[in-house]
Amino acid sequence: MKKAILILVFAVSIAVVFNACGGNSTKKTEQEANVEYTCPMHAEVVQDSAGKCPKCGMDLIEKKTGQKMDSTSHQGHNH
């Protein structure tokens, strides 16, 4: 009887550990969903997966969704 309880406790502990670790994969999937790929030469080319630009054949680069170039922003350079 003690052996059965010990095995049950061990199995439940393993299940709890795997369930707790599984939560991180959801965050990664959400972050991956926010990634777009664009051409360095043709900003109008935007895709949701890596590949080649259909206009020039260059490799597309990663751009996170929501990051847009703001012409009024002066970040990155000093006057």
C-alpha cells in the first residue's frame, strides 16, 4: 500500500512539473506570432515567415510587429 501511494505521489509531482514548464511555450508562440519579415531594400514587402524578397531575391530580415519607423522620432542620432 505504501508503495502505491509513493508511486502516485511521484506521478502527480512529475505531472505538476511538466504542466508548470508547459506555460513558457505559450509565451514563445505568442512572441513568434508577433514577428514579421521584411526586405531591407523594399520595406513594402512584409511576410509572416522568413524567405526571399519577391522583387529582388534578398533574404528577408526579422521585424517585430508594432515596430514602425517614426519620422518624427530622433532616436538613434544626435543633433
